[in-house]
Amino acid sequence: MEKFVISGGIPLRGDVTISGAKNAAVAIIPATILAGGRCVIENIPNISDVTILFKILRELGATVKMVNKSTVMIDTSHINDPIVPYELARLMRASYYFLGALLGRYNLASVSMPGGCDLGARPIDQHIKGFEALGVDVSIDHGMVNAKCDTMLGAHIYFDVVSVGATINLMLASVKAKGLTILENVAKEPHIVDLANFLNSMGADIRGAGTDVIKIHGVDLLHGTNYSIIPDQIEAGTYMVAAAATGGDVYVRGVIPKHLESITQKLVKAGAQVDEYDDYVHVTRTGPVCKVNIKTLPHPGFPTDMQPQITALLTLADGTSIVTEGVWDNRFRYADELCRMGANIQVDGKVAVIEGVPELKAAPVKATDLRAGAALLIAALVAHGTSEIEDIHHIERGYENICEKLQGLGANIKKVILPDSEMAKAL
Ligand SMILES: CC(=O)N[C@H]1[C@@H](OP(=O)(O)OP(=O)(O)OC[C@H]2O[C@@H](n3ccc(=O)[nH]c3=O)[C@H](O)[C@@H]2O)O[C@H](CO)[C@@H](O)[C@@H]1O
Ligand SMILES: C=C(OP(=O)(O)O)C(=O)O
């Protein structure tokens, strides 16, 4: 087991460069199956979710080679197995994109139910409803989702809830379906647009990504492509909040400021100064943290994946803030851990009332999921004394070299391998 040890109280200063977006990469990597050829993808984040997807692709028969530290060549000419087993699929959420991608190429897929962060119920009924509308038979047996059809036919699908995953899975499945597919009430996140751009660069005909309606004219054949993934909105937002929380002065580079607007707006209300430039933002805070009310919503609303991090900042506000989770049933499990560090947070279902405290105190804490881990890191960077964060594998699902990037900003953080894991490795 590994943990982060952080001595807090140091304002972050300097430059940090943002990696490729996790939630775009995890859709684009399975999508290479549709090419049936060679794709070269740049700006791949070096995170454990990506490593697992590469492993799955190799098991399916693809060739996956890193060309340099952030560019990968994936050749899916020789996929020979449409089955994604439990041991790999359970490790992450996006493994279910193999359903859409394999269906799109072979009209056949068998993928174990996915894992991912525990945020309450994470049903896949909208994915199944969409596949069925395209003429696919879907059954769930022994935890495997089995899907097959003879020919996929374009359809008009109206999603009952706005779902990133269902939008992506249906784009993947329908890109080669016969005729026109119309997806309505779709997600509009930047990674939806990035996937559409990637698929279009392979010869797909997808229009409207980034709006409520996506129209897909099925094509017979797709081909390999070269593509560069967008920067990670949530990684960027996390460093912006960390800069504000520590009273720092940080240049967050290699970003698309437009993707950060909802985060920037709340940070400014919370007392930070954020200056936007072409491909970087400059975040400082010299005054007090101000109370802010926030409700998370699908894009372009405030992203749920930034909710724990901004809550960590608001624990230090001058006054009481209310944070309402508008996407997930249970995304405040980290609040107890922040309270161990001296925060004052009352959670009632999807609402957290955060009464600001003058300071946080170092403590040993556990990351309950990816962004919960990021929130604890931010709190530990602020708190005086030495904190230890366990279960950092959650954090490493989504943040490339977070320890090194924070060290580069002057943080006193190190990754420690606990002796029992050394022992486990030796056995
Ligand atoms: C790999 C990835 O990109 N993960 C992101 C994706 O997760 P994910 O794609 O799983 O999230 P969804 O957008 O699908 O879920 C949004 C809401 O819709 C509900 N729902 C979803 C599907 C379905 O079939 N039925 C249903 O009811 C969910 O329970 C949730 O309440 O979007 C979330 C919302 O921005 C982010 O927090 C995750 O980081
Ligand atoms: C919830 C998240 O990821 P996943 O859907 O992969 O669990 C996240 O990125 O915050």
C-alpha cells in the first residue's frame, strides 16, 4: 500500500502543466477499435485508468505501443476477442465503452459490469435503452453485459437523464449503424465534443456534439487517424483550487480557459483572482476565503467532479456555504475525513452545509474515491502539520504525477510505500 505524506501550510507557487483529459482519453482509447487500423494519439495522460484500458485492448488482440511519454500508437486491425473480463472491467468505469465500440465494429460485445468511483447508484439503463433502440439484444448474465445484433439500424433516442456514459456509448455504437441516429437530451461535456472530433477524424459523420442533440449519419468504413486529446478540465480545476486554498500564486498551463469558466466563476466568488490567457490561467489569493453556494450540474454547470475539491476550499471560508450535489446520490463520503482535519461540515443527503473554520489541522485520512482524494490533498496542503493520505490508488486513477507536479509548486509532499506492500510484493 502507498500513501502521501504532506507537510502543509506552504502557499503553492510557480507553474504546472495540465495533462490530457482522463474522461476524454478513456472514451477515445476504446473508440480506436472502430478504426480497425492504426491510430496515433497524443496527450495521453499517464494515469492508472489509461494503463488498464491499454491492458484490455492488448487482451482483445490490439497492438499498443507508447511512441513517447504521452503519445501512443494503437493498432486495432487484429482484434480477435469481443469479451472484456471482470478482473479488468471492474477496476474502472469507462471499461463499459468497450460495449459501444465492439458493437459498432462487430455487432457483438460482452463486457463485465464496470467499476469506478463509488458515488451511489450508477445504473446503465440509459445505455441499454439506447442499444436496444438500435436493434441490439442486451442481456445481463452473471455480471456480464452481453449485446448482439445482426444489423444496427439508426434510431431516434431520447435519454431520460443527461448521461455522459450513455451519450458516449451510443455515439460509439451508432457511428457505423445504417441510416441516421438522433440522440436527444445528451451530455455536453468537453470530452463529448472531443470524442466526436476524434471519430470524425476517422471518417465518421457526427454533428451537434456540445449541444443537446447529436446527429450521426452512419458510415460503412472508418480509418486510422492522428489525434491530440484535450487538456483535463478537472485536473486544471484541482490545481486552481489548490492555489486558492493555500493562498498561492500559480500559473496553470496548457488549458482551454473556456472549459474552466464555471470553476473560475466560483473561485472568484470565493475570493481568488483568476486571470485568463490563451492557454493558461493565473490564480492567486491574498484576501480571505469567502462563502459561496454551489450546485453541481451537467456541463456547462459546475462539474460534480470538482465538488469535493471546492468544498475543501470552502471549509476555510469566512461564513457558511451550501454545496448541493445535483448529479450523484452519494458524493459527500469524504466529508467525515475533512472533519477529522477540523472542518465543520453537516451533510444531509445531497446537501452539505459548510461552516468555515479559521484553520485545518493535519491528520491521517483515507481517500474514499478519486476526487475525494484530491479534496483531502488540498486540505492537507493547507493544514499546518503533517497529514498522511491512504488509499491513494484512487487519486492515481485520474491525476498524472500529482506528487511531482505539487513538488514543482513548492509543496512538501512525498509518496511513501508502506512496508506491508513491500512484503506483499516480495511474496
Ligand atoms: C469516465 C467518466 O467520464 N466519468 C464521468 C461520467 O460518469 P458517468 O458517465 O458514469 O456519469 P453519467 O453522466 O452517466 O451519470 C449522470 C447521472 O445519470 C444517472 N444515470 C446514468 C446512466 C444511466 O444509464 N442511468 C442513469 O440514471 C447517474 O446515476 C447519475 O445520476 O460523468 C460523470 C458526471 O459528469 C462524472 O462524475 C464522471 O467523472
Ligand atoms: C467519478 C469519476 O470517475 P469515474 O466515472 O471514472 O469513476 C471522476 O473522474 O471524478
